[in-house]
Amino acid sequence: MLEGCELIRVLLVQEQRLFSEGVKAIIETEPELEVVGITETSSKLLELIEQVEPDVMLIDIKTGKIDGIQTTTVVKEKYPHIKVVFLSDEIDEELVLRGINVGADGFIMRDMYPDTCKGVIRRVHRGENVLCGKVAKILVQKVRELTKDKKTILSLRLENNDISLTARELDIAHLLMRGKSNKRIAHRLQISEGTVKNYISEIYQKINIRRRKDAIDFLKKLVK
């Protein structure tokens, strides 16, 4: 280890020993990275963690011998400071979302480049969340779906309160609820700021509210 560098201790939880040895060789080309343990199962993982005290754990998300989701749940409950990075051959949407929910700090593919692996370890150790491109794409899609769902919910809740907005007013009410400025709304919908102001005035009148903050609070409460 170089003088002045903080040593990052890495634990590999991976079913294929040959793959683990290859990852170990890659990781330890960097003087500040050290693989302190390798295991092919998760059965005695907590004991191993007590012995080697890792900072970062690379673990299979799902294999025959290893359930990365369940294991991470246990590890994060007892050792919340340990950063967990999932390894996977392919991206399964359900596993990705479950992994994020149990506290995964990163997702990388097995066919990663060596520098990618080392970079991810450093970044999660610094407290970042690191997602490979395929995982990021899934999350972007989910955010888009969630956004659409909130707009649909807003429309239904307004109707339930006998408030009828036009399609354009609903677009603007939805963006207003998300805290967008008139300028941002105008840019998003490709209309002028003056037109946005006119629509917002109509919305205020229909929901019987005069102030922007009160209108935003009202709309947010509708979708809760």
C-alpha cells in the first residue's frame, strides 16, 4: 500500500472460485485495494465478516448457492457500514429493484472491464451509488412510469373532487405539483410563459386557490 493511502478491504462472495481469483488479481493490481476474503457460499458469511472486517463486499445477486438479496438484507442490518456491490451475468428488473430496496450500493456486470471494477469499488467506498448502464436504464424507465402514474392519479383525484381540468391544464398542474417554474413548464410544453401564466390562473380558479405554494400543497396532497 502506498504511504498515505487508505486501504480498502474487499470481500468476494462468488460461486465460481476461478472467477473470484481473477477478480482478486485485478483488484490487487492497485496498492490501496486488498481482497481480504473469498467465499463460494453465504452460509458462514457473518463469521467471515467478523474475521476479515471488509469495507466493500462484491456478491453474486443470484446463483445456485448464493441469494444476494437475502444475504445483503442480513449484512446491511448488522453491518450497515459495509458497501455492497452486486455482480450479475444479466439484468433482471425484479432483482434490481429488490436489490436497491435492501440497500445495494452498486450493480456491475461480470463482463466489466478491469478498470470499471476497481473504479466501482473506490466510488462505493466513498459513499456513491454506482449503477451499470443497463441498471440505470431500468431505473430511468421506472421513474418515467412513476411520473406517468402520478399524473394519472392526479387526474382521478381531481375528478373525485369535482374539479375538471382540460388536458393542457392537467399537464401544467402536474408540472406545477412537481415544483417546476413557469419558465421550465413553458420549455417542457413548448409554449410561452405568458400562456403558462394564463393556464395557471385558470387552474387556481378551478381549485379555488390563489397562491402558488398553496396550490402545489393541494395538488401534492391529492396524490398521496
